[in-house]
Amino acid sequence: MRVNEAEIVISAVSKTQYPSDPIPEIALAGRSNVGKSSFINTMIQRKNLARTSGKPGKTQTLNFYIINKSFHFVDVPGYGYAKVSKAERTRWGKMMDEYFGEREQLVSAVLVVDLRHEPTDEDCMMYDYFKYHDLPVTIIATKMDKVKKGKRPAQKKLIREVLEVDEKDPLILFSAETSEGKDEAWKSLRSHLKM
């Protein structure tokens, strides 16, 4: 897919701030520092529209990006970072429940995991949370360039088993360094956008 235009629309913390246009939305979630911003930037061919940070847990809002004036990527706060206070986690939880429970424009979700590691309990909870909300999920396993080719199938199998992935949900190996997996990722996302 060719991305001609991409820009951030708003960083929102409640539904009163969500964009009002009725275009479809894809939510992206993953652990802090898993490479979610790099995935977004690679997909939309921008160096740093989605800000990558050396400080985990920095995204604390729902960041809406409009792509080609036809759909939104919604970057949700990274999870699994210990230095976030309990009050902050509760606030995030309410924000997430409001968005995932009430947003009619939401058509699909992306779960970003690290191919090098077994999914965490939080990854499993996030996948289950998406399925609870009846969302088709595309799982993106990042940093494939850091895993030897011979080890990739075993890692992919491990991720599928630990997350207990629904057969209909694709698991795509991805590298922000080489852009491998980008076309396959777009193919999956476009099927939910009906494009």
C-alpha cells in the first residue's frame, strides 16, 4: 500500500477528544519498547511521525494518526512497564475500556510482540482483551532481523502457542530495519479496512 499522507490528528485521553469523522480505525498495542513506533513509522514511510523513545512507558495517551485521509492508526499506551504508578495504570485502564468498549469506528487491532522472546502475561492479556471485544487481530513479531533464519519458525510457533492465537489471526514476522513483512502486514490490515 502506498502512503501519500500521514499526520497525527490528536493525542486523546477521553472520548470527548476522539476525532469525529466516521472513517475506520486500527488500534496498535504492545509492550513498552517492543518497537511499536518503529512499526508505525515503517508502515507509513516516515522517519519519526510516531515518536520512538528510550524511555519506556512514555505514550500515555491514545494517539490518532490519519493515513491517506481514509483511516486512522490509533497508538495505545505501551504496557508492562514497572515504573508506572498504580493510579496511572487505573487511569489507563479506564481510558482503554472507554475506547475499546464504545468506539464504533474500531475495526481491527494489531498486537506487536518481540520475535526474540516468549510473549509475556501482559501480551496474553492484551490479545485476550482484543478477542473479548470481538476484534480481528494481526500479530506483528518485530525484530526478525535479530533472529537467525533457522530459529524463526520455532519462535513463531512459540508465540502462537503462548498467545493461543485464533487460526483466523495472522502472525507476521517484521523488521523495521529491512522493511521485511511490511507488504504482508498491509495486506492483512487492508482486509479489515475493506480497501
